[in-house]
Amino acid sequence: MKRYLLPLLIFLVLVGFFAVGLNLNPREVPSPLIGKPAPVFSLPRLDDASKKFSAQDMKGKVWVVNVWASWCAPCRQEHVLVTEMAKRGGVPVVGLNYKDQPTNARAWLAELGNPYAATASDLEGLVGIDFGVYGVPETFVIDQAGVIRFKHIGPLTADALQAKILPMLRKLGA
């Protein structure tokens, strides 16, 4: 009887871990970058590749980075909320066009509207990797010191905008 006790205990512990794991929200993957400086980058602008956009351009401002691509269906879904957030003013919303062809991205913005104060073109996806992007869309809130304060994985929802992002922006003085 005792020889079955240890395997039974191990099994019960594994079942417990499994049960806890099933109740976690995969969109709330903790980012190791929260509380750390945003990556330093300089990328061509989508509207004019001869010009560059960098994180330094936003120094001293609270800003939002929205990572998107024209080939991303959830990006199309969240675009209305990104536009709403940008229209509220207060903070610039910057687009990071991820692994996308600039002509496709410009056509997408022409069709749906361009809510971005600026859009950087991350053709290789290297800046997205530096931001810890798992997949598009993702949205980041960055404070005046250039520190990442919040990360939202997946398409924005009205609830996430109202309950998390806007309160964070208010807290940061935006």
C-alpha cells in the first residue's frame, strides 16, 4: 500500500498544477519588460521611408505603441478602438508595422483610416522582438521616462481600453 502512496501524491500534485493552469488567461502573459526601458530603435517611417522614427522622438511624453500588420485579421478588428483611443487625444498613439510590406500597410491605413501620430516600419520584426512581441496585435503604454508600464496582448477590447489602458494613461498624467 505504501508503494502506491508516493505515485498517487505526485499524480495529485500534477492534477492540481494542471487545474490551476487551465484557469489562467493566456492574454495575461507577464512581460519581463514591464518596468524596464522601452527598446532603443530607429526605423523608417511608413509614410516616408527617407525619415526615421525612434523612441527618442517620444522622450518626455506618455505614449502608446500599437503593433499591427495589414495581414493580421485581429488588427482589423481592434482598429476601431485604436482609432477611438487616438481621437481621445492626450497621448500620441504610434504604430509599429510588424513584418509587413509597406505598400500593403499604406493601403490598409488608407482603407481603414490612420489613427497613428507616426508609424514605424519594422520589416524584419527585430524591434518587435526587442519589445517581446508574441504576435500581432499587441499594445504597450510607455511613460515619460521611456519605461514600459503596460502590455496588452491580442486585439484591444472595449473592456481592456476602459478598465486598463485609459486608467493607466490617467495615472501617468496623460
